[in-house]
Amino acid sequence: MPYVVALSGGIASGKSTIANLFAKLGVPIIDADVIARQVVQSGTPAFNLIIKHFSQEILLPNGELDRSQLREIIFNNDHERLWLNSLLHPIIQQETQHQIAMQQATDYVIWVVPLLIENNLHHLADRVLMIDSPVELQLKRLIQRDNIDKTLALKMIQSQISSSKRLLHADDIINNNGDLKSLAEQVNKLHHQYINNNKHKNGLV
């Protein structure tokens, strides 16, 4: 298995932005959110179970899942959120490990996983990189990104563990206050560190 760096952080903390900076350096990105969308495409086993549970009303006219409606449901009902997570988590994790195992000819991979701590997955990574961002900035980004109101945005943020608990599991921390130049500098520094970490792990130094 390649050297695995798990990249996590609160919702709308800037994980995708930072993953893209690593990608520009040629680092393979395994994104749990992308995989999550793939495993619920129309006709998949997970898709069929979601329709059976929530009914046909959760569908868009084109037959795909109505993600906006599903998001409203699960962030206003803890039971439904837990049900969906318990269904998708094992499927996403299986596909994630498969994709990571395919990346043998690389110094390291970035594994983007939002619920790293909540789902107790941090032990599967060689290194944990946390993105820390002010709650006010997360809230602003979330409202703009998902075109939702402040009430729902707050519920989405509060459904995750606190930043202080998340950071307890961090080996490395990127502070994201919205300054792209600062982010790039932090990513470049960590890039060289992770290459060296991989060499140490494999006894190459």
C-alpha cells in the first residue's frame, strides 16, 4: 500500500481547495465525497435501498437522487442521517481502499475523507492532515456553496464533532483563513515532508 495521508476537516473548511493544490503537485487524490456520489448513481444497490427507504419522492424528474431534498431530510433528522451513514459508509470504504491500493507507483496519496474521526477511520492512514477554519468562514462558504439558509448551514456544521476534538487526532494542521497564497505555501512544505515520510517508511533513507 502507498503512504496514505488522510485529509479531513469540518464541512466547508476548504478540503477540496487544498486537495486541488496537492493534485497540482502530481499527488493522486482519493476523495470519499466523489466515491459517495458514484456509489449512489441510478441503478446501484445503494441507490435502490435509498429509494426503498425514502420512497420515489426523493427522485428528480431525470431519475437521479434529489441531493438537496435528501440533505434537508438527514440534517433535520438524526435517525435518518445515521441510517444513511450506516448504509453508505462500508460501501464507500471498500471502494476507497480499492482505489488507494491501485496507487502503487507514487510517493504518497491524499485521501480526502470528511467524517474521518466520526467514522473512526484515522487509524487506516499513515498521517492525518486536518484543515482548521473559523466557523464564521465555514458558515459563509456553506451558505454560498450549497445555496442554503443559515439555519440549515448551522445544523450541518453542528452535526459534526467540534474543531477542538478533531484537531486532537491531527499529525499536521493547515490553517485556512481564506488566503490562497498561504495555503499553497503550507501545502508545498507538507508535500516535501510526506515524500520524506514515505522514504523513511520504506527504508529508503
